[in-house]
Amino acid sequence: MLDRIDVMLGHGRITIEQQQELAQLARDHAKPEASLDVMQALANLNERVSRLEKGGTVNPPTPGKYPEYVDGMPAKNGQRYMWKGEAYECTLPEYVKVCTFSPARYPSYWRKLTPEEIKLSKEVLP
């Protein structure tokens, strides 16, 4: 919700004062059961089901390889994903909690990884 409010501010639809008021209302009325962890789990499950429905398999990623990013899926700062064959890392500003836009739609929130960074990486993120 907070990122949508920030997008509205970025598009000039609301003022900074309105953004701050809406952000506080969103925080005050946030529901723990709608947390990002649940949304991430649902996105991961949806991706796995989609692969299975297409006749593929669901193999866990191997170190140095990242899961495919699906546009609209929430990504947190520092998470790495594949997008159209390239590896990216989510690089959000401090005031933004998640990115739900692909590297193509919002490139300033993503950094393309160099081949050296991919080779050195031993982590696999969900």
C-alpha cells in the first residue's frame, strides 16, 4: 500500500502532506495477515503452479542462479531475480518498502548484476 501511495505522489496526484497522511493511515490500519511474507509465498506458489501447468518441473534454484521475477511480485531491497535472461538486484530508496514493478517498468529500482557478481554469489533468494 505504501508503495502505491508513493507512486501517486510521484505522478503528482497527491501532495507530500497527503502522502504522509495516507501513509500513516495505512500503517494504522495494516493487517498482519496481509503481510509481505504471505504475498511472497503466494507469488512463489503461483509461479510453481504455472510452471507445472505448462508441463515443466519445479526445481529449486542453484547457487548463483536466481528465481525469475514476475511483474507485480513484491521484491525487497537486496533481493536478486532473473528478468528476461539477465540477473538483477532490487535497489530501493530508503523510503520505499517493496518494488512491484519489473526492471523494464521501473529501471531505477533495479541494478543489473555483472557476471563477476553472479559468479561470486553463493546465495539463493526465494
